[in-house]
Amino acid sequence: MDSMSDLPVHPGASSTERPPGLALTPAERQARTRNRQWLLIIVIVSVVLLVLALAASAVAESNTPSAPSAVPPAGYQTVNDGYFSYAIPSGWSVNQLYTDSAGDSYRSGSGEWAGEHIGFRGSAPVVGEPQPETLAAFGMNRPQPYTLTGGHPIDVPGAAAAFRYDLTRPGGFRATAIDAWNSRYGVELWLVVDAPSGVTEQIVSHLRA
């Protein structure tokens, strides 16, 4: 056989099929090399993207707010908003009337309650500065005037600054208010507690940031 045209063609085979044993042409070798290079690039890019995605997920998880949970005493449960945690009586539940998506949360039971307001700020609070409007509404059918007195520093584990106040209203109403600041997230907590002194002390003593 003197030429490619003299090669036998198997029955049912295309005339363009390469007979076994023939070497690739230079163009075909180049095409095969390019294909392998593209496959290698695709694999490398996929691995890099996977590594970046895992790293981003790890960073996001590490930055997700997670306050240390207070270990509640017997008869109490833990409230954890991601920035602060504290203990409240087990019988208390969320009161939707004073709870919203703007940082206010209110829990109550048997005429006792604890209301919290979360806000963001870049510096520590100081005694005597304006308070959030929410404080006038906690426990009230409509906002009522109140007075804060005291304002002495207290130790709240994890908080860069914390103050304790007496909150009073005309007519004899009296509650405890805590202003605490979590410097890691730049979050301020106002926690108002209207409960017997024993319950109030349990709530305040278990406050963590």
C-alpha cells in the first residue's frame, strides 16, 4: 500500500477514523496539550475558589456574635441575644407587645419583667447621657416619664463599661436599669428589671458580654 488512500476501511467505520497505531499529527499534539493545560487551570481555579470560600466562611463564623451563655441557677433560664446573656426565671416568656425587630426584647411573668434595648455605638457610654426612648415604654401601656439616679459602675464580665441605675416613675414605680457596652461589637445594652430584689440580683449577677 503506497498511500493513506490505500488503507483498508473496516465495514461500518467512518472514513475519517484513524487506523490503530498511527502517531498524532503536530497539530493534534498541540491541541491535546492545550486541552490538558485548560483542564489543569480549571482544577487549580476550582481548588483556589474552594479554599477562599472555606476561609470566608471561617471568618464569617468567627465574627458572628456569640455572647458567653450565663449558667442559670435552679429555676432560671438563659437569655442570649448574641451580644449579651443573662438569667431570668424559668416561668418568664417573651412578651410580643414590647418586643420588636429594632433591638427591643421584653420577657415577663407573674407581674415581673425584664426589658432590653440593643443599640450600636463606637465608644463607651458615660453617666448622664441621653437614654433610648424605649426605656419610657417598657412595662407601660404608653411611654411615661421616668428618672434615673445612681449611675455607679458595676462589673459585667466581658463588658468594657457598665453602670447601674435606679429607674423611678411618679406613683412609686421603681426598677433597676443596667447600661452595658460590648466593645468587641460596639453594642450597648440597656436592661431594665422590675422584679423583687432577689430576682433582680440573680438577673444582674448573671449578665455577661
